[in-house]
Amino acid sequence: MKKIKSFVLLFATVIVSISFSSCATIVSGGDPSITINGHVNEPVDITTEKQTYPRVTLPAVVQVQRHKLDGQRIRITSENYNFDDIVLGKQVNGWAFGNILLGGLIGWGIDLATNCVVKPEQTQFTIQAIPKQEDKVTKKE
């Protein structure tokens, strides 16, 4: 009898956990990944608001904060090149609308709390390297 009660309790816990989850949170998970491509023949340092990635080669995949997605900057630096910052934009995550059908207000609330109702507008970026010597000559003219 104890085994049956334990099984029922476990089953109920799983069902409640699933029902309090939401589509966008389940599918989109945690912080978004951004892929940075470029033709650079040396390692670069990439800094997001979440963390710094020292001396990586491109292409590189970095994590960004989901809660400050719109306008978040990704800075890329290297010894011999300058790069423009990448500025992220956001768009509505289509999975959030699954809550209207499946999760209701509870699921929508979870997506809002985890900010999974938005995702990056773009997840692939190609950067252009500007040699630092060339940049200095341009500024003097």
C-alpha cells in the first residue's frame, strides 16, 4: 500500500510540475546563444553582459542574458583589429502563444517571469575586422 501511495505522490508531482511549465520556457530554455562569424586570423576576446570569452577563434557561440535582450551589446576586441559592437534586438517568441492553448494564464505568467516571451531577432552575426593600423591612418587624415 505504501508503494502505491508513493507512486501516486510521485505521479502527481510530475503532473503538477509539467502543468506549471510553459511552452516557451520549455522550448527556449535559459539564456539564448548567439553565433559570431568572421574572417580573423587571430583569437578575439568577446564580452557579453553575461560573461567574457577570452582568446576564442571564430566562429564562436556565446550566451547572452535573456532579461536584457533588447539593446544588449556584444563587444569584440583583438590585438590587431577593431570591430563594431553587435547590438541585439528582440522579437516575440512564437512558442509563448502555445500557452494560450496549453498552459493558460499560469504558463503565460511563467514565460513572462523567465522572459521567454521574447527571443533575439537574429542569432547569427558576421563581423568585419578593421586593421588597427589602417584605422589610425584614417583618423589622421
